[in-house]
Amino acid sequence: MPEDTQLEAVVSATNGTIVTKTLSKISDSDVWRLVIDVAGNSEATVELGAHLRGHGRKLSETWLYQWIVA
């Protein structure tokens, strides 16, 4: 997709808070990068999920991850 495509990163966190999320296209490639900063509760297992939305629909697979705050 072109760099000017209107995409939205839909991100969720359980037992944590999304501090920032940045979605950008890597120059001279067809690759997009999503960077998520998360603050987790002490000793918690944070459940993270993300997908891309655009053109009025879901455009990507759903990424799921568990992060144990140490």
C-alpha cells in the first residue's frame, strides 16, 4: 500500500496501558512497522493484541503477545 494510505493501528492491552503507538511505512519497501510502548502493572502478565484497519475494514491478521512484567 502507498505511504499515503489511511491506515489505523488498532491496539489493545489487558493488565497494562498503551503509552504510544506509531505506525509507519519503511522507505523503499512494501513493509509497514508498528511500534507500541506499553506500561504494565508490576508482576502482571500483559495481554497485547494489534491489527491494521483501513478502507472501512480490517486489513491484517491479528497479532497477539503475552508480556510478563518483571
